[in-house]
Amino acid sequence: MRSLIRRILVSQDGATAVEYGLIISLIVLGMIGALTSMATKTNNVWSNVANQVSNR
């Protein structure tokens, strides 16, 4: 991973560096969306558990 980053930073080809930056940005946005969705679902599960326990 470090060698890839080093090659990107040292690369004289600016277009390639921009393309890699866009690809990484899309991956990060996808990860944020997935984690947000998972966090919401997890929160709902624990809220349901808390409600079930408190109603007994």
C-alpha cells in the first residue's frame, strides 16, 4: 500500500493521480454510505432490545 501511494505521489502523470484520487473518493463515499446504513440498523436493533427489556 505504501509503495502504491509513493508511486502516485512521485508520478509525473497528473491525470493518473487525479483518476486514482477520484476512485479512492468513490470508494470512501461508498464505505460511508454502507457504514451509515449499518449503524442505523444496529441502533434500531438495540432500541428494540431495550424496549423489550423495559416492557417486561
